[in-house]
Amino acid sequence: MNSDLPIGRVSSHQGSESVRTVLIAFAANAVIGVLKTIVAVLTGSASMVAEAAHSWADAGNEVFLLIAERRSNKPSDSRHPLGYGREAYVWSMIAAFGLFAVGAAVSVIHGISALKENTADTNYLWAYVVLAGAFVLEGFSFLQARGQLRAGAQRADMARLEYLARTSNPTLRAVFYEDAAALVGIVIAGGGVALHELTGNAVWDAVGSILVGLLLGVVALYLLARNMTFLVGQVADQRYVDAVLTWLLERPEVQDVTYLHLEYVGPQKIFVVGAVDLAGNNPENQAARQLETLERALDEDPAVARTVLSLAAPGQKPLRPGTF
């Protein structure tokens, strides 16, 4: 059955890969956070304070993302027949809010405060060293996320940015954008420190802190919005709908499909609801058995959390792939 209905292959199993991506990001951010904090204390640089807050916020977010991976993979039970997949979006929202509250807010507030202060000149050599090291570590983490993104996009036959926007995997999306923002933030912070050193004007350093905070705010709001969309109910991609519809129409016992709804209920997990018109005029008990057989067959696909099929109402217009 799975060779006929490739939802599981297209959506893919990315659990272990996502955990590895998060662990690499956590390790990188924890090390970077310690180093940035030390340099921020030694130099008093507003940009370095912002970067330290950024790294600690990211490290904390990775903890929430690990919880999301663990909780969302719990098997379904009688109280949660569709599984616990949506918990991934809840914990990812908490992580995104942490990025906004801790990273963005602290950076912007500290930067605004620094605009009013006269910062004494200091040696920023260690700031440059730590920022360079942070760029290398963040770059390594980013490459891991980018590799997972590339593999997922190839399996889904999508462009990478399209896949990143539409994937039901919130962990991949969060780590990719957090790492990308981290790399840009390091460049901004380095520019702020360099302009402060060159001009002797601490305003540049404070502006660097504010810009880092605004960058984090934009990323956090985007991640919050995407997770909210999946929590309230995100329909599956049309290619998945067409795959299920085509599979149903190829069954000899199915004459037509008049209703079909696929909705994400977790990372790479889809809830299928449909109405079919069965061939022939079978008695009610036989029709019920045929529907149950179709449901079980669809449920064999690893990406299908559950299937519920009913008999089509008379007079309903049949569906065809790509036409609805």
C-alpha cells in the first residue's frame, strides 16, 4: 500500500534527524552564550550583551524544541486518538515566545539604555575573537539544519524555501531561522563594535544591539504565526490530497469520492476525512466492512494518523485530482 500512496515517503521520517539538529544547535549556543557573556562583562559592549542574550535565548529554545520532539512522538491512546503531534506546535510556540521575550526584548531595551550612556573606551579584541568563533559554530549548526532542509525538500520535490515555509516540522523551521538570524546578528554586532571602535561613538554599539533585537523579533513573530496556523488547523498540501484521492479512485470498490479533507495533526502526521460512493448496491453491513478496510489500508501509511471514511450523500459532485 505504501508504494501506491507515497505520503509517508514525501513527508518523511525526520524525528532522529530533527533531534540531532537541535542537539547540535543547543551545544553551539550554550558554548557561544558563555563566551559572549564573559566578553560582554569585560567590554561593556551593548552589541555583545545583545548577542549573549540572543545565544542564551536560542539555547533555551532548543530545550523546548527537544521537549516538543519527545512529547509529539508519544503514541496515540483512547483519549488522544490522533496522537500528541500538535504538542510540537505548542512547545515550538513557547520557544518562539522565549526568543521574542528574552532575545528581542532584552536586546532592544538594553540598546536603548546604552544610547543614553557614555561607555568608556575598551579593548574589543576579545569581542572580535568570540564573534568570529561564534560565527564558525553557528555556521556549523546552520549547515546541519540546511542539510536536513535540503533532504526534506528533495523528498517533497519542492524548492527549499517553499518547503521551509510549508513543512509541518516546526523544529526544522525554528532551528533554521534561529541559526540564520544568529549569523546575521553576529555580523550586525561585529559592525556595531567596529564602528564604535573606529569613531569613538558608543551610539553605533547601541544601535547594533537594537538591530539584533529587531531581527530576533521579526523571526520570533514569524515562527509564532506559523505554529499558530498549524495549531488551529492547517490543511495538507494539494499533492498529498491528490495522492489519497488517486489511491481511493483506483480501488475497485470505490466508484467516486465526493469529499476529502486532509489536515496536519503533528509533524508529518495527517488526519484524513472523506466520503466515498461505493460501487454496487451492497447491504449496509458489507459497505461498513469495505469502508473499514479502506481506512485500515490508508492508516498503514506512516504519515496518516487516522482515517475516517463515510458513505457519500446522494447527488454530491465527484472529486478529481487537481480540481479542488
